[in-house]
Amino acid sequence: MATTLMPQLPKEFLTAARKGQEYALDAMRTWVETVQSVIPGIPTVQIPFANRLPKPEAILTSAYDFAGQLLASQRHFAEELLKATEPLMPAVGTTSKAPEATDAPASPASTPRTPKTASTPRTTRTAPKAPATRHQTTPKTAQHDQ
């Protein structure tokens, strides 16, 4: 049941976000109209060096360009994490064809999960060895008792 709801959640979330944006825009337009009705009675204030400040459109463009770059970087990072942890993942739900059944047991080296390419060679990693003695007394425990 959860898998049938999953495709609908992003659509519903975006619909709710758009509705919230519409409400915010309507509120801003109402506020602008209210301020404009009061402005004729308020004298104009000159802000020094205001002409040197960046335009709001430039700030908006710059902020969204940066956010897009950051999001792309995060996506690349997440994809690399998935690749790095792939050897630990079960082969459930992959789109690759399951290996043919044979009499001899398959070894991990003879049946890679992803095809090897010349540009990205696949390397086998092993876990670091555990220290020989795990329970050693350190000077910190003597300080802790005081």
C-alpha cells in the first residue's frame, strides 16, 4: 500500500506548495496596495549609495544559481555514496539480469554487479583490521575517577 501512495506524495506536496505560494502572493499584493494608498502622504527618503546596491533581480538570480549548483553537488555526492556502498547492498530490485544458475558457486570477483569500464576501474576494498587488544587501560580512566 505504501508503494502505491509514494508516486502521489511529490505531486500532492507540489500542489500544496503552489497553493501556499498563491496565498503569499495575494497577501503581498494586498499589502502593496495598502502601502501605496498611504505613500502619497509620506515624503520620499533618499538613501545614500542606493544606486550602488545590486538590483533585487540580480540577487534573486544569483541566489537561485547558487542553490542550483549546491543541489547538483549534493546529488552528485549522494550518487557517489550509493556507488561506494553498492558492494554492501543486496541485489534486490536491480534492473540487471540475475546470473544464470550453475553447478559451481559464483564468486564476487567473477560476477560483478555493474559492468567495468576503462575509465572507472572497480577496486575491491577490505575493512581495516581491528586492533590486537581492544580493552586497554588509558590514562583518561585514572583522571575520570578523581
